[in-house]
Amino acid sequence: MIVAEQKGLDEIKNSLGDAKRVLIVGCGTCVTVCFSGGAKEAAVLGSSLRMSTQIDGQGKDVSEATVQRQCEWEYLDTIRDRVEKADIVLSLGCGVGVQALAEHYPDAVVVPGLNTTFIGLPVEQGVWAERCAACGSCMLGSTGGICPIARCAKQLLNGPCGGSSHGKCEVSVETDCAWQLIYDKLKAQDRLHLLMEIAPPKDWRTGRDGGPRKIVREDLRLPKTSEAPSES
Amino acid sequence: MTAEATQIAGGEAPAINIIAFCCHYCAYAAADLAGSLRIQYPQSVKVVKLPCTGKLDVQLILDAFEHGADGVMVAGCMEGDCHFQQGNFNAKRRVTHTQGLLRQIGIEPERVKMFNMSSAMARRWADAVTVMDETVRQLGPSPLRRHRFKTAHPQGETP
């Protein structure tokens, strides 16, 4: 899932400026599961903003709406009336949700309420950790299902650096050395021979270095009007 | 009590609203027992029964303040005695989290507090309400109520 953290109340209030009618838009998918931007978090933030702005004399009119997914046009259509009536839209979606709202409603002023942080998972209740860097060229098959791109600070492809100590990364003693994890896992599975193969330099064009990415699936696209079967 | 709080109350002790979220298995029964035993405690408290303080949600506390509460007390079982194992510990963490939120909002975090007691501790219930009542009276009406008063009486006249 996409993991995000809510911004501080002061930063959010500053981003709202003088806008009077504020619509907080929560998202019912990733940020609901990581407790940063779902219906409940939108309600708490709405309540906090109403009280805070009442105390400092601004008295904003704050309401909330949560859609199933902010990153799909169809769901955003369900709140059109409310978006159009608002002076400003405070998105509690990830960065995709914020941009989807801004793109779908060109006249709306949209500001983010979250800091989108990483693609990860909850390793325990209340603790999330990064697991994927969306590099566009997955190599998990040769590393025992442990990603050196997302979990090694240096994104090394052929074993640990000299900073690995007692299984921990030199960046933080709380961070496991990804290559120690990979070695332990492959050893336990008796697949250490995989490490004998030298991974060539990674082609980073499949990642962010290649610019904004896009996937086109012709088999899933809807036919263009000219190609649609005519009614007889 | 602050001079402003006295002014809001028209020169008399202000009517303080304290919402007590009480666990069905302990504090609610303790409050009931306090009544049966005719133990006196401040009338500022309004009891809301929860099946367990583990049901407590941050939004419940914020709603209370937004709708006029000056203080919120959360009363659960003694630590280690929760009917649902860990409900009171969950509530304790949520109360701490809410105190941080209130600070950001501009409301004194001391206005929300967690208490622990068993169903037999009628005296402790009365003492807890008294402590909370005194704390909130020291702080005066919540900043939200003070603001509403100022808006309604811009010249500073008493209501």
C-alpha cells in the first residue's frame, strides 16, 4: 500500500489561507489502512480545524467527504457538488489523490493534508516499513524476496557495503542490513548459489530516471468512436 | 479561576461541563455505587457509558469539546483488570494522543484525563470527579466557550 503521514495542524491551517469553506476529502483505500487519510482521520481533522479556527477567530466552515479511491475519476464524480461549493479542497489522499482531484476539478484549489511517504506494509500494528521503490524492474526473484533497492540505503545489487555491522545498517542501528537479510534467507533455503551470479548495473530508465512513467494496455482500452461497431 | 472565566459566568462560579466516558464494567458501576452510598461529588460531570474504554475513539473526545465540554475524563478498569484484556491500555494511549491534538488545536491538554478504578471503588470515582472538576475550574471554561462568549458579547458585558 501507499503509506502516508498527516501534516501538522499548523502547516495545514497555513495552506488553507483565508478560504472560508473547506472541504476535506478523505480516501477509502491505502491511506485508510495506514490511518492517515480515511473517513475517521478526515472527521478528526475536520473537528480539529473547526475548533482551532474558532479559537483563533477565523471560524472556518469545514466539512468532510470520503471517496472509495481518490485516484479514479468515477469516484471523484460523486463529490462534484461539494467540491464546487468549497473555497478550497484539502485532500487526505496520497500525492496521486491530490493530483487526481486537481486534474478532475480544474477550477478547484486543492492542497495536500498528507505527506506521501513510501510503498510499504504494516510490520506490526502501528508500525509501517518501506518495501518497494517502484523501480520498474523487479529483481526479488534472485534476492529471496527481499528488495535491495527499497531496503538497502545504497541500493547495492551485489552484496553489502562495509557499513554492515552485526546485521544492521550503518545508517541506523534500527535498520536491518538488506543484504544480511538476503544472505540469511537464501542460506536458509539452500539457495546461496544465486549470490554467485553478478548482477549487472541496473537500468534505471525503468525507474524515475526515465522521467514520468506510463503503462498502456491496448487489450484493455476502450475502442475509439471510429472503431466502435455501428448499430444496425 | 481566571477573571475572564468569572466574567463569562456573570460573576459566579461558571457552569462547568465535564463528560465522563465510563466503562460498563467498572467506572459506570462505581458511579452507580457512589449514588447508592450517597457519596457526594460535583454535579458538573455527565456520564456516558461505554462497553469498555477500548471503545473510546479520539473523535468521541473531540466531539465532546466541539459541543461544549470543558473537560473530558475517561474512566476504565484498573490496569491489568480489563474485561477485554487490553481495552483500558488502548484508551490510555488514545487519551495521550488526544492530549497532543488538543495542544495543537489550542485547548489545554489537561482538560482530558484518564482514571482507573474498579466497580467497588465508589470513593475513588467521587475523588476522580472532584479532581477533574477542580482542574477544569482552575482552567476556566474551554477556549471554545470563551470565544463564543466574546463573539456574543463583544463589549464585555456579562450575559
